[in-house]
Amino acid sequence: MQSRGVKMKIIFDNKEELILQAKKDGACSDGIGWAERRDLKTILIECPIGFRMWALKHGYVQFAKYFDFSELDGCDIVCILIDQPQFAKKCDFSELNGDNISFLLRYQPEFAQYCDFNKLSGWNIAKLLSHQPQFMNNCDLSKLDKRDINYLLGHQPQLAKYFGIEDKHIQKM
């Protein structure tokens, strides 16, 4: 799986430009309605966290200026970094749990150095390695049960040797 990379960075000169772009990008009607009753600076400073996250994810970088990234939980961090990795320095990676880490690294493997692989469960490891086998040495393979191994080898059969299994026996597990 490839990294998704940074989406376009969009800067708005006024509220009308923001609302027009947000409508084009599929913003919810509640968010649009909320924004229509405010000026641009108020929108950028006071918008609800859901609308702010949506805006950041869509490349509306002005929304980052007035945002306290420490408000984000692990799921929120992953949601933003999948599409906007340039915000990584503002995020607290200790907020990520095993599910968050596994999902993030499948799409943005360059963040591995900030992730605690000890938080990964067997299933998290299987999902991660099925997409990014280069993390094999970062993971505690003793956490994988039979189901996890079957899943992993169904996607990455060349890893069978790490489990003492010959390729021809993978289907029989």
C-alpha cells in the first residue's frame, strides 16, 4: 500500500470562498449552516471539532492555526494524518492505541518511529504486516494466534518461514 501523501493545501480569503469549497467537497449541511452565520475569522477560531477535523482532512490548512491538537484522541490523529501527514509534529502519538497504530502505519509507514509497537495485539500485528511486512522485526510475533497467522499468511505467504511453516502447508493450517 502506498502512502497517500499530502492533499492540496487550500487557503481562503473570505467566508464565501470557504463555504463554496466546503459545499464542493461535500461538507455536511450542519457545518455549512453554522459557517454561513459567522465571519471567516470566527469560523477558523470557534468551529466545532468535527467540522475542524473535516476541514483539516480536506486540506483547509488555516484551520490548524487556531487548533489545539492535544484535544485529539488516537482515532482523530489517524484520521488527519492519513491524508495530511504534515501535521504529525502537532500530534501526540502516545494517544494511539494498537488499532490506531496498525491502521496509520498501513497508509503512512513513515510514522513508525513515533509508534509504540508494544501496543499492538496479535490481530493488529497481522493486519499491519499483511500490508507492510517490512515491520516484521518491530512486532512481537508471539502475540499472534492461529487465526492471526492464517490471516497474515493469506496475504503474505512468504512470511511462513517465520512461523516454521512450509509454503505448501499454508492452506492446511
